[in-house]
Amino acid sequence: MTMPDVTIMGAGVFGLTLAVACRERGAQVQVIEKRRPGAGSSGGLVGALAPHVPGNWNAKKAFQFEALRMSGEYWARIAALSGIDPGHARLGRVQPVTGGGLDLARARAEQARTLWQGHAEWRVVPVTDAPGLRIRAPSGWVIHDTLSARLHPRQAGQALAGALAVLGGRLVLGAGEPSGRIVWATGYEGLEALSDALGRKIGSGVKGQSLLLRHSAPQAPQLFADGLHIVPHGDGTVAIGSTSERAFDSPDKVDAQCDALLSRAIEICPALAGAPVIERWAGVRPRASSRAPLMGAWPGRPRHYVFNGGFKIGFAMAPALAQIMADLVLEGRDRIPADFGFEAL
């Protein structure tokens, strides 16, 4: 390979989707990863691609909606390129209606008819009519949306790396020599380094713990209740997550909070009782101070760029964001949504 036009630091989902986007446009690309692909939060277990509620609509929600609409086509293309199944399936999501929220849930169903433009539904149905795994809903009602999708994070990372190799990009593990335009997609550690460099708080890390059960429900929608995700994957497993810990001593160690997730999941979905736990995982997700992804030219550092901060929504938005980031890095065209730039911090 000739000298790269673009060097991307970090082989998480942001770094790899951008590398594929740049390579598809003809740029010579290398990705430098000091550990391994998906070593940070992109190597987790859950993989819930879920929309914001269809209400109080804004540019961020609209962008995420469009990203979710295109996700199936994108991941199918990555699978075809790499020969690796990323585990994507748009099977929807079921969540119980709680307390006095039935009227609000129905109002959002009406809003979804307009905002989701007929591409998906937000339905309020009796719990007995909910598809997939049985869920406890004391109100007797659940929301079933058909926009949510699942993705197997590790398989998706392998598929992206495979697609990059097929396209002629280079992945360098360990020490590498950056050259060309340099994009920093280095997770929470990168946000901390950026904060130090700029002398102000740009973002930080939020630890999450999750676990994986051996339970086969490959065609079931994901479940979401009281902040807890239960995501059936296509390989006969179910992922449960996650915690959100702003303070932590060890970034990759699980503790009793992980077991508490399992207890909550069984309370919500009794069918999971007795399913063997095959893995417990902990990692730190990058959260920009704006809570939105952070992307743009590194202030005061020519030919350096930042693509980071995909807190909880990275896998859902990365393919669409990567195209916008490639516009900036390769062509100098700034189409970055206002909520995602440095001016939003």
C-alpha cells in the first residue's frame, strides 16, 4: 500500500465505519489500533439499535431515525463484502407501559404515524399480544415498535474489519506511524486526552456492565424496561445490559452490579430463569459532554480530526455519521449537524 491519505486512530465502530467509507471513495486508508479491534466499548455484548421516542422531535432524533432506516441495507452490504454476518436484524422492541403512561404511549403512537413516515410503527397492544419472549407488564399493556434492530457488536466489528481488508485498507495492530490526515476515534481515553489538550471538559467515560446468557430466541424482538436492555441474538444467546457508572475503580472488571442486572432481567422476563450465564463483560463507553457524538476538526491542530463519543448510540449512528465525517476529511465539506460539533459543548 502507498502512503495513506487518511490514518484513523482506533478500531472501534466509529473508526472502522469511517475507514470503510473513506476507502470506498478511493482514499488510501490505514487504521492503527493499539490493542485489538473492538477493545473498548465496541467489543461489548448488547447491540440494541433503538430509536428515541417519537415526540419532542429535534434534529438529533431525526438523524437517528434516518440512520436506523438505513442500517439494514448498510450491514447487509458489509456482510456481503466481508463474508461475515454482523448479526443485524430489524425485529423491533417491546417495552411495558408503566404507571399512568398509557395515554402518553398512545399519543406517541399517533406522533410516530407522522414522524416515522410510514417506515415503522409504534403500537400499543395488550401484553398478551406482544411478540417474542413473554414480558411482565403490570399495566397489562406494552409498546411494540418496529423500528428497533439488533446487532451483534463483536461480529459487526469483525465484519467491518473484513470489509476494510477486502477493499484494500490496512489495519495495523500495536504501534504504527500516522500519516496523512489523522482522525482520532479513540474512545473515552481519547476524550480525556482531548480535554487535557484543550484545557476544558470535552467528555469522559461511563462504565457499563452486561452479561450473556445461553437462551435461543433468534426471531424475538428485544425488550426494554426501566433502563434495562434484553437483546436476543441470532446465535442462540441473549444479552442483558447495562449499568451506567460515572465513577469506577476498574474499567474492565465486573462486580455485584452485573449480577443485579440478571435478577432484574428475570423479573421482567421469567423465561430467562435458569438460562446459563456464558459471559460477563465490563467496559467504558465514551460520552461527550453534549451527550451527542462528537465530530469535527481538532481545534488548533491542522489535519487532525475527532470522531468520538458514541455513548449508547454508536452502533446505530456510526454508518451514517461516517459518511458525513468522510465528507469533511476527504473533501473539506462540513455537513456535521450542529448538535454533534465542538460548538455544542
